[in-house]
Amino acid sequence: MLIRLFNYETYTNMNLLNVKDNMFFSFIIQLFHMIKFYGFWMIVHYATTHIYSYMCTPKSIIGFITSPLLAISPVCRAVDWMRTISIYTIENMWYIFGIWFSTHMTGLFRGITQRINPR
């Protein structure tokens, strides 16, 4: 059933195959994928920080004495490497998000001005 109101098609006529062609839904899908990626690295950063403090720097006198030996162990070095990579990834994601957002806003406004001033 096609309902027309002010010569616009309503959501009852929306074809689900053309959802990706819609600019709003495309924006939401891209945003969802970015949130998943950011969430993954937040979890990695949070987990590795706590794992490092639990395994590589125990809270005792013996842990204080053995921490220089534990710090150079392969497990602690791997956890520290993952923590460092997560920090750099989260930092770079903020840069990429800013660039992505500004390019979408620039493209959005350029599209509106082209519709207002057809040449």
C-alpha cells in the first residue's frame, strides 16, 4: 500500500533492499561499525591494564621484589604490548573519527547548496 503525504513516500513503501542507498541509514550503519571497533579496543585496553597490574606487579612485598623479573617475562611483555597498541589505536581512532565526521558534514552541506542553487 502506497501512502502519499505531500508527495513523499512514507515508511510503509520503504524497500528494505534500498536501505543502504539511504544516506541516513548508511550513516547509522557506519557509525555502528565504528562503535563496535572502538568498544573492542576499549575492552582490550581495560582488560590488559588490569591483567598487567594483577600478574606483573603483585600487591605484596614478594611482588615488589619479583616485579623487575616479572616485567621482562614474555607474558608481561605481551600484555604491555597489547596495552600500548590499544592506547595508540584509541588515540588514532579519535583522529580518524574527526576526519570522517568533518568529511561527511562537508559533503552534506555541499549537497544542500547544490540543491538550493542548481546550475
